[in-house]
Amino acid sequence: MSAPIVVEANGARIPSTGFGTWRLSGEDCRQAVLWALEVGYRHVDTAAMYGNETDVGAGLKASGLDRDAVFVTTKVWSSDLAPGDLERSAEASLRRLDVGAVDLLLVHWPNPAIPLAGTMKALASVKRLGLARHIGVSNFSAKLLDEAVSLCGEPLVTNQCEYHPYLNQDRVRAACARHGLAFTSYCPLGRGNLLDDPVIHAIAERHERTPGQIVLRWHVQQPGTVAIPKSGHRGRIAENIAIDDFALSEDEMRRIAALARPNGRMVAPASGVSLDEVA
């Protein structure tokens, strides 16, 4: 088993392929996390809103791995971004995960009803208190990311956003690069819709790989990019991380990127957030 490729960003070292856990729960979640760690994942992503932090923590513990061997990410929901609320949410996540401190705490969605300055101050406080080793945001537009960086007294290390070949994210990716952040792709397989795309299939046949492996390789082959595919299927979990021993050509990378479409977004914003505010 090879060591995972890492993305370095403002002091963080983030494994480039993480295991997403959205909509996994209970024993299914615990078992999926355990399978993921057994086949080599060293980055697990959850959130308070997912309702599965306790199950994720159980899977981490069942693996027998040292705490520092796994990069653990969780997120604070948009209703809990005011000073005081954010710190309490982080503390509750740590109790459920039972990991001492998370490696990365993210603001899950921006909330226009809560001043960003207060949120960023509270997020920086969480790091200074030792509740999180690193901090970042999720679903922030390029403009909002610029504001967040300017308001936060501690470095942000990533912006986690929907990203796949059907959705162009050049503007926000450029903003991440400008500030030294990683870009983390959720829904990296476009909720499975990309797996039947003829362009992806043709490239997969050429490399003798699955369509999913081609799309995930496209993600991590881009500079500063992390992908967090989710699956509850043991074989698919193993398949999704087996992408480090081949490379796509520049032409193949361009052909996949050219699949972007105006209506490519698949995830609706959180309540109260407009698409203009979302990356």
C-alpha cells in the first residue's frame, strides 16, 4: 500500500483522496469508514449536519490506527456560525467523534444573516483553543472567500465545494490558489451521472480503468485539489482510492474539463443562501 498523496496548504498536509460520509449512518457508516481505512484512506470527512459523527468516530476507533494517522474533517452548520454558537458546535462535534481535536473544521455553508466577521473571529478562536488543527470554509464564492481570508486571524486551508467535470469552478479555484488554499471537491463524481458519459468511458477504456477512477484521477491531477468520494460499497470504496498509479494526458484532462455545462450544478444551496453567494 503506497502512502497517500498529500496537498499542502497554509501549513496543512491534506491527503488528496478523502472518504466522504454524507448519508451514511449507523453500522453502515461505521463499517464503511473501517473499510476505507483498511484499504488506505487517511482522510475522513463528516459534518455536524450529517448526524453521523459518532458513527464515524466508532469506525476510526475500530481501525486501530493511531489518531494522528488519519486526517479528520468536520463542519459547523450554517445556523451555528455566530460567536459562541460556533465554538459550542465544535466542542459537540469533538465529543461525538471522540478524537480530541479535529484536523480541519469548516464553515459548512455561508449564512448571510450572520455577520461574516464574527464567524471568522470564532473560527480562528476554535483553532487557537486547540479544538481544530486547521480551519477552512465550504461553499464560499470567490468574492466571499476573499472577504473570509481578510477577516480571519488564522490561515484558512481549504474551500470545499461541489466540483466535477459538469461544473466549472475556475473562478473559485483561482481564488483558492491566490490565497494558498487547497480546493476540496465534494460530489466529485457528479452523483454518479458522469459514470455513463461517453467521453469518460472512452478514456476509461484506453487506460483499462473504471469511469469513476478516471474522474477521480482528473480531480487529484489538478494542482492543489482534494477529492472526497463517498460510497457504502466495499468494492467501490477500494476502487475509488486506487488512482495513484496512472496519469491522464493533457489532452484527456482538457477533454474532461470541456464537459462543463451551464446547468451542471447538482447541489442546492442551504436555506437562505442564494446561488450568487455559492461557489
